[in-house]
Amino acid sequence: MMGIRLAQQRRGLLGTGLLLAAIAGLLFWGSLYSAGQAQTSVPASNSAELIAALENMDAGDSITITLTAHEYFLDAIDNTTPSGNNGLPVINGNVTIEGNGAVIRRSADSTFRIFEVDSNRTLNLHEITIRGGGGVNVGGGIYVNNAGTLTLSSSTVRDNGAIESGGGIFNAGGTLTLINSTVSGNQANLIAGGGIVNSGGTLTLTSSTISDNWAYTGGGIHNDGIATLTGTVVAGNQSIGDPDIAGDGSLSAASAYNFIGEDPQLGTLQHNGGPTETMMPQSASPLIDAIPLDSGNCATGELEDQRGVSRPQGGGCDIGALEVAPGLLYVDQSATDGVNNGTSWDNAFTDLQQALAEVSKRTVPIDIFVAGGTYYPTPENAPDRDASFVIPDGV
């Protein structure tokens, strides 16, 4: 039977009295945005509010837009630029969008991409899915103009399409960075770069997965710029020639710990815990534990995967956006010498709340082994009489 188990052989009994309670909350901070006035944070609970927040920005403004965990459907062309039709206003400032698991997708018969980033402007996307953009010549999901900057973290770009190139993302001389992110199910019908095109720009991929994309050439990536890949999978893509990486660009000497061109043994794109869909390495995948540890941490420097699950979970770190986690966590308040990621007694979490938070990021049942001791819902030096231990489903 799954559950929290007291490890009597380790430290003795934990004791009784874990209070089961359901505490849910969502913190919204910041103030509303009005035309001509840049504010720190703007909530957008639907597509109309998202469009309004972007439309009301003055050129060069900085803003953070906070979404909620549901689908934002776009049903009409918002604007047309020389690169094609866009479903959202062109990014003309410095924009951060906190997705919290939101999906932005095209829902109409009209053909348009989701985002376009203007020159010398910045778009940061976190915990968000870009889905279903298409019908434009280049950059089916996102187009980055020369000197523009796009960064995706803990995000997924899926099922977008371009007539010619850059089914998922087209970087036209800008700076494109993906961290702990997945690009899958995108296609470029006539030319190149089903997942990503880097045309004369800078591409940096860290702990990301580029798989199951299609193009005539360079099904995963077409690179005509400078690319740096670290701990990244570019495999399982399809094309007439050069299925994974094509192009005349260079791969930086700093690239390391990648998996390119062979069978990665990944599962399908689906919910594996966390805010966005991902591709789980299967049990015999060569990605598992393929990155060595440096003082107990990943040699790539990443501490979490796309879901927020801590790295490492084994004798090494996994290549790609996901870290395969066993169905067992350890808690021992006296375990102060390890990396404290819950993977063994030596590396046990020192706080029961850490283990419960880790469980909420996963979709498989978890056993938690707890060493004897007294554990509090909040730190002893900052007690909260209203706090409690909340036991997630599957424990």
C-alpha cells in the first residue's frame, strides 16, 4: 500500500498526529495596467485581457503578465507584419508571461502564428504552452525578429506549423534561449526546421527536449547561426534528410552532455506532473543518469527539471527536459551532509513539507519514508498555528 512510512530501523518512531487539511490559495500581486503606464504585474484571466495588456503597452515598456492554468483560445488575426499574421499583438517592449500551466492556442480557421517579437524587444515565457499556430510561411508558433530576444523556461511548444520553415520557432537573427523546455509535434512543410530555425542568430538550449518534429530537412533544428547545446536531446525527429540537426551554422565548443541523432526512447507528449506536457524517458532510455555529478549536483548546473522535480534523482542527471524520479522519497531532519533532494537516506529531505511539495509535481504514486523525529508544518523559528501538513493524492 502506498503512503508515508515510518522508518523505525533508521531513527525510531515519528509519532502520531499528522493533521490532514486542505489549504489552497493563489497569490495575485501587482496592479492593473492602463495605457501609457507600465506596471509591475498584470493579471490576464482570458484571451481578451491578454490581448489588452499587450495592446496597451507603450513601446519599450516592461511588464509581467500573469495567466491562470487554462486554455487561452485565439480566434482571429490581430495584426499582419512582413513576416506574416499574428494572433497576439507584436511584442514591442520587455514582456514576461508567467503561464502557471496556461495554454495559448489558435482556435479559428484563420491562419496565424501566436507570438512575434520585435527587434530590440524581449519576451520571456515561463510555465506555458504555445500550441496550434500555423499557416504562415515562417515561424508557425513564434517569430523572433533581428536583435529580438526570446527565452522559454519550463515551457512547451507543440503542434505548430509553417508553410516553409520554423514550424515551432523561427529566430531571424535574434537571441533564442530554451531552458528545461520541450519542442514537439511541430512541422515545416516545404523547407527546414520543423522544431526550430536559427537563421543567423544565437541559439542556446539547456536541459531541453527537441523530438518528434518534422521538416523537409532538419526536422528538429535548422541552424545557420551559432548554437550552444547543454544536456539537451535532439533526437527522434523526421525529415527527408538530416532528421535532427541540419544547416551551415556552428555548434559552440561549450556544448556538452547532449544526445543527438539516435533513439532517445521517449514516451509520448503528455502530462507527467508539473504545469506543462512533457516526454518521459522510458525505463531503458540512454538519457537516464547520462550526465555526471559534480559535488552531488548535475555537471550542467541545473537543479530542477521542466516539472520542478529536483535533479539529480539517481547516480547521475538525465539528459533532456525531464528527470526520471523513483516512486520513493526519504525524509530525515538530521541528514545535513548530502544534497537533500530526497533520493536516499544520505540525501534525504530535512523537512517533511519539502517531500510533500515534491509529490505534487509528479503523477505516479509515491512512498515517503520518514526517519524518527519531530516535524513541524512551518519552521520552528517561524511557527504558524494555522499551518498543517497537506497530503497530496497518491501518497
